[in-house]
Amino acid sequence: MLAFWEILRPFNCLMASAAAIIGLLIAMVQDMHAALIIAGAVFLITGAGNVINDYYDRQIDAINRPDRPIPSKRVRPQTAFYYSIALFAAGCILAGLAGRICLAIAAFNSLLLFFYARNLKATPILGNLSVSYLTGSTFLFGGAVAGFMGILANQVPFGLSFLASMSREIAKDIEDMVGDQQGGARTLPILAGERAAAALAGLFGVAGVALSLLAPFGRLYLLIVAVADLLLLLSVYKVIRKDAAGSQKAIKKGMAVALLAFLAGALLS
Ligand SMILES: CC(C)=CCC/C(C)=C/CC/C(C)=C/CC/C(C)=C/COC[C@H](O)COP(=O)(O)O
Ligand SMILES: CC(C)=CCC/C(C)=C/CC/C(C)=C/CC/C(C)=C/COP(=O)(O)OP(=O)(O)O
Ligand SMILES: [Mg+2]
């Protein structure tokens, strides 16, 4: 049973749910009921995306990540497929309780997550753009409870998440080059070479740092996001120095710190 929890990648789901609640707060909505609904919807849909991703990645993961639930035979592929469909459906039903815009975002994101896992992941850049939009969309989803004005209020968190994710996804593609090559995936580092891909990842990271300093969320936000920015700049150094694994891990830590910065900005600005 634990494998059905592990395959969700619950830490990612919790981070995504936290981002959605922060997006709600940035849109000036302080409604616990709405917060629980959107957090639940994002947790379920993010988890569904991770499960369907592992289903379609099972051959590549048998090389790169043999300890994951499907390659290690703790979850059967067919069971994982139907598990993800059930999670997508439950997440969209919950999103519908938060309004039509939330339902539309949830349905679009669910389809994008499915087709990312089945097709887009193996295409250069399109896969990275999909995951980066999806990561940033958590803020838009939370803000959408307050309508289009709520979405607009979350432009900077969306942009920052997008840029940081682009940097991290390219670093992850560099990290996974061996298995991806054997699995026939046409990722950016495979097509353009590791050096060019690393330079592009670094560019996205530096752009993320610049954008983070433009956010209008007050001094405490700036104090905390400065720590996230240092982690992002460390990731740029690491990816340029051919340490893609260290780079993507540093960005993930930076994301967690940046969520705290946005929370402080939403509550205290
Ligand atoms: C300055 C800076 C670092 C800004 C980051 C901005 C920010 C607040 C980002 C939050 C991103 C977010 C909502 C993350 C939630 C879930 C997540 C980690 C999504 C990306 O997952 C895709 C990834 O490829 C999964 O791989 P792994 O993490 O290795 O399981
Ligand atoms: C806002 C709503 C309703 C949903 C948002 C859903 C979110 C936050 C998605 C974020 C991105 C995400 C968690 C994608 C899931 C698919 C995934 C694990 C992509 C990365 O997979 P790979 O490129 O295969 O790399 P690994 O599997 O090795 O991590
Ligand atoms: Mg995968």
C-alpha cells in the first residue's frame, strides 16, 4: 500500500498544494473552505500526473530509477494507469467546486499532464515548457478562485516558477541523458549537446533571480527570496560545472524557500 503513496511523490504534491493556497492568499481570498478544496484538487492532480508519468516512463526508469514503484514491481503498470485516471477525475470534481475557471484549469492541466507523459516528454523543449507551465499554474489556479483578477495578481509567482522550472527541467534532462538516449527520447541536451543545454539552464536561472527581485511583496519577501536566489545562483554554477544532479537539487530547495517568501509576502505585504 505504501507504494501507492510513494508513487504520488507526495512532497511535490504538498509543494504544489502550498503554492495554490499562496496563490489564493495573493488574490486576497482568505476562505479556509476554498483553500482546502483547491489544495485537495492540486494534490490529487499533481499526484495523478506523477503516477501517469511513471507509467509511461517505466522502461526509461528501469535504467535511470529502478527503485521506483513500477520498475521495482511494487505497483503493476495497469493498476498505476487506472489509479492515475481515478486521481485525475477526483481532482477535477474537487476543482469544479471552486468555480468554472478552476475546473477549466484543472481539466486542461490534467490533459496536459497525460499527454506530457505519453508524448510531449520525449520532444525537445515542449516537454520542459509543459512541466514549467504546470508548475507555475498552481499559483494561477489558486488565484482563479477570485476570477481573472486573481489570476493577474499571480503573474510574478507564475513567471518565477516557470523560469526556475525551465532551468531545473533542463538540468534533469542533462542528468538523465544516458537512460533517455537508450529510450529514444529527443531531449535538448541530446540534440544540442550538454554545454549548450547547461548554458540555457543557467540563463533561465539568472532570469528567475532577476524577476524575483521585481515582485511587489515587501521587505520580508525580499529577505527570504534572497536565500532562494542564492540557491538558484548556486544551481547555475553547478550546471555550468557539469554537476546537473546538484543543480536540480539546489533549485528544488530554492523552490521550497521561495514558497515561504511568497507566503510571507501574501500575508504581510
Ligand atoms: C527563486 C526561485 C527558486 C523561485 C522558485 C519559485 C517557486 C515558488 C516555485 C514553486 C514551484 C512549485 C509550485 C513546485 C511544486 C511541485 C514541483 C516540484 C513541480 C515540478 O515537478 C516536476 C519535476 O520534474 C518532478 O521531478 P522530481 O522533483 O525530481 O520528482
Ligand atoms: C494547478 C493544477 C490543477 C495542477 C498542477 C499540477 C502540477 C503542479 C504539475 C507540476 C509538474 C509535475 C508535478 C508534473 C508531473 C509529471 C512529472 C513527474 C514530470 C517530470 O517527470 P520526468 O521528466 O519524467 O522526470 P522524473 O520522472 O525523473 O522526475
Ligand atoms: Mg518520469
